[in-house]
Amino acid sequence: MAGASRPPDVTADGDQAESPAWRDVFGHDEPYDDQAEGIETVVGTAREAGFTALEGACGTGKTMLALTAGIDLVRDPDSRFERVLVLTSVKQQLRQFEQDLRTINANLPEDWRPVSGLTLVGKADVCPYNREGAGGIDDTNVYDRCESLRERTRGLTEDTTAGALAQEARSQQVGLADSGTDGGATYLESAGGISPYPREMPEYGPQDTEFCPFYAGFLDDLPEEGDAVEAVPFDHTELGLVEPDDLVRLSVEAGSCPHSVMGALLPSVEVVVGNYYHAFDPRTVESFTGALLDEETFLVCDEAHMLEPRVRDLVSDAVSDTALRDAAGEIAQVVQPLTFTEETGRATGPVEEVRAELEESSVGVEDLQRTREFLLDLREYLDERVVEHLDAEHPEWRESMADLPDDEIPLRDPEEPAVDDLTEWAERAGWTADDWAQAEAVGATVAGVLDRVEDVGEDGDDGESRRLAPGVGRTLAAWNRADHTEFFREVELERTWNDAAPRDSWRRAYSARFALHNCVPGDVIGERLGTFGGGVLMSATLEPLDVFRAVTGLDALADDGRPVVERVYGLDFPEGNRASFAVKAPKFTYGNRGPPGESNRVRDAHARAIRQVAALPGNVLVGMPSYAEAEWAAGILRGAADVDKRVLLDEPSADEATERLKAEFFEGPPKVLVTSLRGTLTEGVDYSGDRLHAAVVSGVPIVNTASPRTRAVRTAYDRRFGDGFRTALLTPAVRKARQAIGRVIRGPDEVGVRVLLDERYAGDSWDSVRDLLGPDRAEFQPVGPEMLSVALERFHG
């Protein structure tokens, strides 16, 4: 497209019509018909401050569609939009947005400047010290060290300038070079850039105070007044997409902090690619991305079927047993200098500094002491409640701690909204609503005192640890404010091991926390969506759209006059290239199938069908309701005489291990990959080309319905939407299944088989899920288990 004049479209009457402006942005020669219609719809709806809910089958070009629409609006001088914010929960999709932006830039008209873009990442990914294992910083402490070093650097600028600090670091580097220590190798290098600073953290002043020279360099470039983008030490307007390595290299060479530069760039780039945290996590928005959340931003919410569960986690809260303990300790550090000792009759510590800090706040010493007592009382209640629960559920728990499972202790009946037990206990113990609310102000004040006053308390404080009192205070205040209908409170027990805890204490085997769950996050989602000027929420699995609109707050926006438009695009590839079956096998439910080691009618039927699909030519993906069931299926396949392939089993693991497994699956001769439908290999992963030829999903992956939290969510949805089971549990489960089988067909030339293995996909019974299968549901031919092999053979000829 670059360098060529834009050809006119032809109207129905045969007349030539001017091509729409977005064709200059579109990165390929011609869009699919659905893509073109989708772009027009998204652009038109956004101009009216509305949102498009778009379901498009895998391989239909949703990423290019959304970027084209957004960039066209940003580049239109008559549009309100200044930037595109892309949110996606899957790394593979993030990479796809980056690739499509490069494609767009590579094909823009010759006289156009490139579309500027930026991918948001965490401090650990861009801190040069962490990347290179230098300066005493690594993955375990990068966030805490970064915050304390920034605070120290800012503090030092009260005595000197940021420029002088950066110069001091340079001079220390010169000193090292002059001494002959490794010569020029002492310069810190990262991402191919050479900094002007040493590998070790520089120090300043008579106290040899460590500081971050990169942050000092950024502060030196930051104008006292004006746009923060002036502190960016390179011209981003001609770079197109600024990837993390580019950001690090260019910032390091200029002696500036890459993470701070990323923040300064945010408001001025045209496309920002991030994840749900950047728009929906309250702390991330407050500290970093708040400037993006306005009517000048066009929102692209990718993998939007995950929006509701991900945001539910982000807007829920918790306070752990150890956080209560440590926050109480932080309060003691502030109170202690104000305490008179019996030996001297004088106050200890930097009394005047602490008093000065308290005088600037609304918090007094009595407030500090009362909040500390409250936190310690909460720990005592937690201890008693956990012991009571374990004695009832696991009477021999003290002798068999290693065998204890993760657990939940509901603080009210999940199916009967009522005031929770903890709140009632606190009231009986004399703690009032004011005490819950006061904890927030106390936490903020304590952090301010400890951050600005050094050596507070007997042991002092070096600023290396992140303050816990503010987070504890916020959570306790939220606990008091939240209602008891759409919020659910419980104690969560997570299996850990702590040799330092007493042998007869549950703290040896568990970490515990008070959890406050927002069961119905749609109000929060809708309110946040309303801050944007418009956008598109898209996925391969949004249907049924009435449910999606209701649970994400889109209906509420429509009620407020914001247009909400729906679009559904099915597979537009040759039907003869794919075979899709819904097998009438017995329902693969927890109650029907029994434990994995058991052989019965249900398991035998599913095992036989899984083997038949796995034996097909090419790579095969097997999706199971859980990791335990995935392990069972892998064992069945490894012992099958008719499956002459290597069987790979996905297990809960870190991202790196999952990436290695995926690469192993793609390379070499055909294999079978068995995974849980709640893992990361069935959503957002590109299995295009010869990477996948068949997929089978066994059962409907509904979450554990016996969990107190799940029961509370279902009850809250019953009250809000009328059918909590369908809305909160069944629809998300079927979307998981659809995501997995959607990996097979990604393009017009691909050939493959898709199998849904459970009678609920095939029939019209009372518990059928066939109506939830989306626009291609008619393609899934119902077949009996005994006929599946015949149907597969017929397709493969």
C-alpha cells in the first residue's frame, strides 16, 4: 500500500466512491468482508461515544480490525481521540498487537509518519540493574529496592540537585575506570546500551547514602513546569513501536530511568499496549496509568470474555495474617519514639521528627495505639477461627500438617446474604465502624512517617521493605464499607511451609488471609468503561451477548445513552476443510465420572473417544476440566496401542516452563498435548498452519460449585440477573471449551477436526449447553460415541 494512491470503491450502481480513510491504515492489501464491516461499525459507534461488543471466530483478523479502527480515529483531526489503549490478558495476543502495529507502519502511505506505540511492562522487565544482576537488585527485591532508592534519591535532592547526583555517579564510574578495575567494563550495560554509570549502586554524602543514578538522571531532565514528555531523552515520534528492549537501550544510553521514561511517554504515544491491570487495578491506575483513562482514549479490550473474572479478582481485596502482624509492627515503630522509658524518664528516638509528621496529619498517638490493638485482636480472632475449623474438619491436623489441602472458611452462609462473623465479633469486642475506617488514615500516616524519618524504633528501618500499613488500612476500611449482598467475606488458607513456626501451630502449614470478594464486578467494569471515549470489546467467545452485556456493565452504559452495538462473525473459511462433532457421551461431571483412578462407564466412553481423536494425523490438543483429569487422560493415551505419538502433559507451572512445552509440541513429528481448560494453552495461543490438526474437549469445565466463594457468586448473580448458574458458571465454562476448539482453524487453507465430548453439547436436554456454542453451533454434528470413529474416518477419507 505504501506509496500508492488509494483506489476508489465501487458502489452498487457502478459509480466510483471514495475509499474510506481507514484503508490507508489497514495493514494488508484487502480486508475480509467481516473485517471491513467490523471496522466501519467500530469507527461509527465510537464517534457516537459508544462501544462495540464483537465476537469474531479465531483467525478472522480481530486484532487488525481493532487497531485499524482506533488508529483511524486517532489520526482523524475531527475526532476526540488522541490514543488507543489495548488491554489483553494473554501474552500471545499482546505479541499479536505488536506485530500488527509493525505491519501497519510498514504499509502506511509514504508521506505518513509511523504510528507511535508503547508496550507497558513492569519494573522488573526494564530496570537495568535487575536485568543485569547488578547493584544488589534481582527479581526477589526489585520492586522494594526501586521504591526505597527512588525515595532516597528524591530525599537527597533536598540537599543537592538531581543533576549533581547523576554527575556524582558518573564521577564514581570514572574513578573505577582510573583505578584499573576492569577498565571500561565497569559501565553498566543493558539491552545493547551502555550507561554512564557503574555496575554497583553509587553513594552520596557523608552517610554514603545509596541512590539510583538513572532516576536522578530522569529527575534532572524533568521540567519544573510543562509536559513530562520533555524528560524523554529520545524522539519517539519516528520510532513506531517502542518495545521494552528499545526503551531500555535508549534510556540507559541517556542515563535515564526506563520505567520513569515509560510513564512520561504514556500520554503522548498513539497506541499503548497493556493488560487489564492498567485500567482496572485501583493501585496501578492511581500510581501509573490514570492519565490514559479519559474520553480522549479509544479502548480495545481483547479476550473480553475474561474481563469479568479478571476484574473480579482485581477489585476484590484481602489482608493476610502476616500483613496484620507487620502493619502492627510498623505502627509500633512510630509510637515507640513517643513513649517515655522508666529508666530515663525521657522519650526515645527522633521524637521531634515523628511529632512533626503527626501534626501534619489528622492522626494522633491514641489513634495509632488503638489501631495497633485492633490489628492484634484481628490476628487473635483469625487464630481462633482457623484452629476451630481445623479441629472440626481435620481432627488430626497437628500430626499430619503436610497433608492439609488449600481451604476456605466462609464467614457467612454463601447462599444467605448477612453480616459476616468477623464484623459481628468486632462489634461485640467493642470495635466500631470508626475503628475500621480509621485504619486507612493510620496506615497512610504510618507510611509517611517511616518513609521520611530514618532509624525509627529500636531496630531502625532502612526503607528496604514495602510499607504494609497502608494496604492493610485500605482493606479494613473497604471491609467495613462493602455491603453483604454482593460482597462475600471468608478466610482463605493457602498451603505453605514455615519451619520457623511452632510445631503445633497451623502457621507452620498455612498462610491465612481475610478475603473480601466482589461477587458482581459489573458495576465497577461499567463505570470504568464509561471513562473512555468509546471502544471495542472483542473475543472469539463472547456469546451469548445478552449475558456479556449484563455482567460487564455495558447495559448500564446503554441505559445512560451510550450506544452499545453487537457484531458476531463466524468462521468465514471453507466448511469442507473442517469437521465438527458433538459426541453424545455420558456427562463428564464430578459426580458421574468418579475419581481418576476408577474405571466406569463414563470414563471408558470418554477415554475411547479421546484415543480416537488423538490417533488422527498431525498434532492433537486434548482439553480436560482440570489438571487432575489431564493427568488421567495423558495416562490413558500413553498406554494406548492405537496412539503412536508422544504425549505431552501440561502441568501448573511458571510461564517459562509452559513456553518450553509449547515449543516442544510445535517442533518435530506429530504429538498429543494434554492440558487443563483452566490453563494457559487453550486461550490466545497461535496454533496456525501445521501446528494443530485436531482438538477434543472432554466435559463442560464448570468450576467447583461446592466452593463457598463460587456459591456466593452464584447467589449474588441469582439476585442481580435471575439465573446465577447460567450467568456466572455455565456461560464462562462453555466459553473455555469454545476457546480450546477454536485453536484448530485459523485460516482459509487450514484443515482440522473439532470434537466436543459430552452429551450436553449434543442434545436439547434440560441441562444442554448447545445454545451457548455461538454462531457455528449448527456445524457441531451430534453423533453417538459408537459412530465417532466412522465420522472421523469419513472426513479423512
